[in-house]
Amino acid sequence: MTTFKKWNRAKHVEQAGGEDALADTRRMVDDFIDAWQLAQRRKNAAMTQNEVAALMGVTKARVSQIERGEVSSVDVVARYVEAIGGRLELTASFPGSTYRLRVGKTRQTCKRHFKFKGSRIESHTGAPRHTV
């Protein structure tokens, strides 16, 4: 006969500091795993942190932060992924549909060609392009 103790989730959640603390820990672990995967892909591309930093226009220390999961925005991740030869795809899922958001170079290209004024998008020539 085994001497295993019965699992009590509520007790373990309480010991972890509550549901919020447990969710924070899960997010931190997920960030670490994602960052580790990105670093492995950089290494597989035979690139150094210095090379990636130069392509991104940031310091080696910033690349190191990204590879530790200390990322500040989707744009930073997109730039990192593009620097190592990939393309970041971000998808919003809704009941019955999905939408692929534009990140990285596509978004930067749009910023160069259009300016946003309230709910209007204008070309740099000033002609209205779209009203939201």
C-alpha cells in the first residue's frame, strides 16, 4: 500500500499566496520558457547577442534582458524575432473568428506612410484615408 497524501489544491494555492500569486508565477514561468526558446533560435542561427543588438539598435544588455523574459512590449519581441530571421505573428481569437494583428516591420511601414488624427487615418500628403 502506498503512503501518498491526498492532494489538496486549496491548501497549495494558499501556501503559494493565493490565486493571483499563482497566476503571476505561471506567467513568469511562461515568459522564461518563451525567452529561452528565442535564445535557442538565436544560437541556432549562429548569431551572438552583440549581432542581434546591432540589428535591433539596442545594447547587448537589452538583448540579454529579452532572453531572460524581461520584455517590455510586443514590438520589442517582434524586432528581436526579425533580427534573428523570423517574423512574429500575433492572432486575436474571438468566438467564430480570428484576426492576425500586424506587428514588426509591417507596423513600422504603416507608421511611416500614415499618420493618425483622432479617428481618422491620413496619408502624409494630408488626404484622408479612412475614418474609424
